[in-house]
Amino acid sequence: MGKKDVFLLAAIIFCGIVFAGCGGSGSKPAASTAPAGGKKLIIYTSMKESLIGGIVEGFKKQNPGVEVDYQSAGAGKLMAKIAAERQSGKILADIIWTSEVPDFYNMKKEGVLEQYRTPVFKEILNPFDDYDGHFTAARLGTLGIGINTDKIKSPPKQWADLFKPEFKGAFGIADPALSGTAYMSVALLEKQFGWEFFDKLRANGARIGKGSGQVIDDTASGELSASLAVDYITNDKIAKGAHIALVYPPELLIAPSPVAIFKGGANVEAAKKFVDYLLGKEAQTLIAGEGTLSVRPDVKNPEKFKLPDAADALKRMIKIDYVKMMASKEATIKKFTDTLQGKK
């Protein structure tokens, strides 16, 4: 066995260990148990178990005889797994569905995605001006300002309200070096308002937190008065009794969640059926039920979540060039970190 073979074997073993270790509430065992012939549809997704599990069951009811397995993990871990599989010569998954939009542009550029223009496309809202069928938005994640309702009695109405005294030393943003969603949010806010926005946040004592869930936990506990908050995480906390609320300034932060089919798989036709189902009303109703936006205008958000209307959200969303955003990631994170830590 040569050095290259040893390296590939080590990479695959490493990914196997990583995925065995990420089997929390949102994880399933590694999808390596496909029957002979590769007739099991395999999905890699960063969606939480409560969402993807229900969608898979609904798909199987509509498509009897199609076996489905899925791997739920963070987008970074999934991309590492895919990279190792590509090194070994074959991607095991048929479908990828995460919220890291730049990854999809990279995979499209590298030629690993099947181009599929779903017939359901005409029924959905599309956030991508350059849509060509290599990937399709299947969810519209939103980020707003999460507030502790015991501490903040007058909810902010615009982003500039975060410079007010009631947020001094008590507003948090997840570390964009740890969270892809946080990085996208920082990039969107910088595009819209420039680095002056973060200079003013720093002047008002804004903090860098850990992950997206941690800053919401800190807001719920009162450690923070407010944070940059992901919709479904915040709404889940509210449903469990946390004294927090999510408010949206006029300029919206939208994090689409694309779905794509890997090229050359054994189950391309079944994968196309899954994409069609995912974009259909039944699956999109399950998505709306998790406290985030559906891509279908005929699926209404449950009133309890107080989310913006999806069509209106697309009009208000801050647009960005995802390819350029990915290319400048390292520099943007460093400047953001230096700014909020007062190193500039």
C-alpha cells in the first residue's frame, strides 16, 4: 500500500469516527448499509431529525418500494465526509440538502451535481437569480434579532436600534468561524451597512458568542439581552417556554437551504422523485411546522411563529454574490473578529 493509499484510508476512517461521534439527537447512523445493487436512496442533510425524519416517512408512503436512509449532521462534517468519499472514488449519497449555499456553488463548479429542473419549480419561490437546475432552494431560513422579553420591553424595529443603551454589552453574534449561518449573516450585514455597522456594535459592547444555538441559549438565560438568532432554533426555545421573541428589521437575512442530486449515482430517478416531493405541499407544510419559511406561497406559516410572509421576505432579503462571499470568507471573519475584539 503506497503513501497515497494510506492517506485515503486514514481519511475515510477519520470521517467514519467523526460521524460515529456525532450521533446526537439530530443524527442517524452512517448511510453505509445500502443493499446490493445500490437501490437505497441515501440523503446527506443538515436538517434536524424531527424534520428530515417526517419528510422521509412521507416520501416513502408516496413511493412504496423505495428504500431511504439519511445522515443528519452539520454541513461542515457532511462536506468533509463527501470529500473523503470523492477521494476514495465514489460519493455514497444520492442527495445533499444543507444551508451552506456556497458549498453548492463549489460542487456545481466541480461538476459533481446532476442538473435537474424539477417540474415543481414553477410552483415555488426561488431566491437564486442564476438558477439553472443544479440545486434548488427547499427552505428559506431567516435570521432576526432574538430578544429576552424580560429585559427588552421595546423590541428593536431596525438594525440600528442595536446601538441603543439597552443593548450595551448585551448583544451577541455567533462566531462566524464556527457557524456557516453566522458567517452568512455577517457577510450580508456588511454588504448592506458596511463595516461601520460592526464598528458601532463594538462601541456598544457587542460580543462574539459560540455557536448559533449558544447565543440563543444565552439570550434565554438573560446572559445576553439579545442576539442574532436563527428562526427555527429560537421558535423551538419559545415553544419550550423560554422568555424570548424574534423580531425582524426591514432588511431581512435569508439563508436558503438548497437541495441537489449527485451526478452518476445509482438512484438518480428516485432522487428526482424525492426532490419533487420535498418541494411539494406536504413536505413544505412539515418545514413550515418547524418554525422556518417554506418555499411554497400556498403553504402558510403557523401564526404562532410570527414569521414574515415568504414572498415578502424574498423582496426584503439582502442579496449577495455567494461565490464572492465564499472567496472572501477568511478575510471577512478575521476583520469581523478583530473589529468586535477591538484589535483594529
